[in-house]
Amino acid sequence: MKRPIVLLMSGVCLINTFCAPVMATVPAVNDQQMQKISQMEQQLNALQHEVLILKKQAKSQHKQTTQVNKKAPVTPSQNLPNSPRDQIEGPTDLPKSGPLYLPVDFDVPGQSFVSSGPYVGIPLEYSGSNLIVNSPSVNQDIFLLNLRKNITQRLEAYGRPEDGSGSHILLSGEVQGQGLFTNNGGRNNQSDINLTTAALDAYILGPSRWTSGLIELSYDNNIGSQTGSFSSNNRTQNSRVFINKAFVVIGDFLESPFYASLGQMFVPFGAYATTLVSDPLTQILGRIQARTVVFGYKQQSTNNFYASTYIFKGASHASATSRVNNGGINVGYGFKMNQVNADIGGGVIANIADSQGMQFTGNQPLFAGFGGPTVANVVTTTGTTTSVVTINTGNEKLVHRVPAYDARALLGFGDNIQVIGEYIAASTNFNPNDMTFNSHGARPQAFNLEGVYNLPWFGHTSVTLAYGMSKNALAIGLPAKRYSFVVNKSWWKDTLQSLELRRDVNYSASSTSTGSDVTGPTGSRQAVNMVTLQFSYFF
């Protein structure tokens, strides 16, 4: 369209150029010349009229093109919506599930870019069980690979695939506070206000689509003298920041169902999914954090089989020296059938003594776990003479290792009902020199069962009834039975408010325990009642 206009305008200019000198240099013209000039003027008027018509046509086409472009897919210069869960204007074939945000700058594709939230591992969508079931930190490498897959699909749908030479960082975090009241069954009541969790995650994507990693910084909420990190009993003077998780994931679920992970993480033994404020008894008994290597497989379909195997150097050992001596296998199957969503699985591990609950119980100077600290007691003998007696509250050297197994199921019925169940048990007894219950080698077990109902008439709210039990686990401080009632509510996006009523029933008064030949807790049959209010903020 532009070329005809240019040609016509050039013609007009040539005519003007030609006519001007003629009229200027000829003092008089005859009738024949005047007739020619009149014809040229008519031609000039016709050309000018045609130019006006062409301009109007060009302006009309430009307006139509602008309107079409407004309906076209979003361009790199356009702004994305503020809410990560709003549907971004553009292609209609975007993934409908998973995180709906893009940690990438469209204006500098492929270069390093830092974005934020939501908290890695904590589903925050207002959609029933996704809101209320906490991610258990186990199998977190699978969660990250699924997140990476979703991001890649969304970028490709926009025609902006990831550049293989750049890295992106997704920052997220959690701050969690509690207020609690405890009735100790005849003893003095207790109350507290505490900052229970503060964590900052950095999820690094790239520079290859096959590589990603996670680093989590957390703060230590324990009293310094309990963990040995600081000598002060003032917890605000402790509050140290440490690396809780740091691992690399190799895999691309768009290309292959196989993956591998290496670093410090929770090994895939158990799941520990829960809607409770307190840690379930199964998690205390069985969850293991280690520096490990994991090899896994997960089918990329609605009904999917998954499996993983892992090895690591455990803190406890039966040989004279510690070496790579622990590992296990985890398998499961997830499926959807009509209104039923299910995930059923199980696993085995070579030595349950490396679990966090068995490594440290906090019961010193009683048995404080196989990794319990050394406690010094000052004993006065005569006059000003004193002697110092040191008590080793735990010993990593075992007579023999104790394998364990896990069985679990997570069932969802429609959008409003979920059932969570898990059972963990040692497959053999501990040697009496390592752990006893009632003077016999202990065989610890734990069970957790939760029924969850999402209130459809009261948005983003759920109620939970839960039952937990343990056997032969007195030495590590577990109650014999636990009853819980929990209400979870999300008043504001990316927050969760919880109320938990809990009743723990101790082992019978005749029950005794030891660990590492150190006296452990004794039973009392008394019940402890606790009320906990919790506010969680994710970013």
C-alpha cells in the first residue's frame, strides 16, 4: 500500500516541477498551450484525489490490524498479571494444573533472573486438599521436577522456550509462629509464644534444562544447650541460621521419567502427609535426613507408578568404623478413578536408628538419642572438693542394625473428603544394649490416621480428626496414644491459620525404657492436653 502512494506523490512532484518553470519563463501563451495546461491541471487534481483515497484506505487497514493485535497472544513487552494464579492472556493450550507463574523475564530471555514465591513444597491454591495438606519435604526432588516441567510448558506455549545458557532463581520462604497452652496432667501448666519456623529457599533452574537445585536456609528454634550449638539457654540468643537442605537434581520430566538427586535432603522413606499442626508420630519415628544419592523413576501420566532407591552414610553403625552403610527402596502408585484420587505406597530401609527422632530426643540427661550430646554434671564430695562426672546420653555404635518398613495411603473422595494413613515399624528388635522397652529389646512402631473434611459452605476451611499410636517407642519420648482435632483456615492468600486440640496419653506406669545403656523415660499413664494456635505466612 505504501508503494502506490509514493509513486503518486512522486508524479505530483514531477508535474509541479515541470509546470513551475514553464509558467515562469513563458511570458505569453496561446490557446493551444492553455488547453494543455488545463489538461495537466485536471490530471493533477485526479492524482491528488486518488492520493486522498489511498490514505483513507491505509488508515482503515491500520486500525483493523491494531484491533487484531490486541486479541493476539501476549508479547514480551506486555505486562504479566500481578496474581500468579490469574490466567495469563494468551494461548489457550497452557497447562491447567501446577504452578501458574513464570520465573523468567520476557525482556531478557535466557539471562539470569530472580523472582519470588510461592514457598517451595507448600501448595497454596484455594482448592481443597491442596490448601490443607502440608508437603512433607520427602520426595521434594519430584516436586521440583514437576514444577520445572510446568514452567517449561508455559514458556513454550508462549513461543519463548528457555535459553539453555541462562539460569533463573526462584526465592520463597515461610514464617510460622505459635501460641500454645499445655496441661500436664497434675503437674504445672505451661504456656508459650514462639517463632517456630523461619526458612528461605532458593530454587535454581538451569543453566541446563536437565539440572536444577535447591538450597534452604532455616533457623534453629532449639535452646542452645539442647543441641550443643550454643551454651546459652536463652533461645533468642541462639536462633542460628543453618543449611537445612542443599541438593542438585538431574532430570527433565519432558524428556525422561528417570532422575537422580545428590546432596543433603530427606531420604524417600515414608511420606508423612498431614493436616496436623504437630508432627505425626510416624514422622518423629521414621523421617531421616542425610547426605545421600537418589535414583528414581516416575511415570508422567495421570495414573503413574514411581520408585526410587538411595544410599547414604548413616550416623549410627554396627561395624568398627562408620561408612556408607544405609539405604533403601521406595515404591508407590498414584491413580485417579472417577471421583477418587489415591496415592498408595511403601518402602524399606536398612537401619531406622538414623531417623531424626532416634538421633536426638531432647531428654538429657536421660537417653537423648543415639546422637545425644555429652552432659557434664558437677558433684560435690567433701568441703570445697568437687568432681565432674560426664554422662554420654547416646552412642552411635550399635550391636546390630535395625531395618524398618513403611506402608501408606492418601485417598481423596471428590473435593471435600480425604483420608490419610501411614504405618512405620522396625522389622526386628534392637539389641538390649541399644534400646529396650520393659527390659526387652525394643521394636518401635508408629501409626497415624487422619480424616479430613473441607467445609464447602465456609471457604478455604477444613476440619480434621486424627488418631496416632506407638509401641515400644517410650525411649524416644513418643506417647502411647494421641488424639487430635484441627481446624485449618486461610483468611488471606498465601497464609494458613490453624487451631489444634491435642491429647497425648503416656505409656502405663509400669513401663520402662533405656537407650545406649542410659536410662530412658518411664511411663506414667497420665494424659497431656495441649491447645495450639498457629499462623503460617508463605512468600
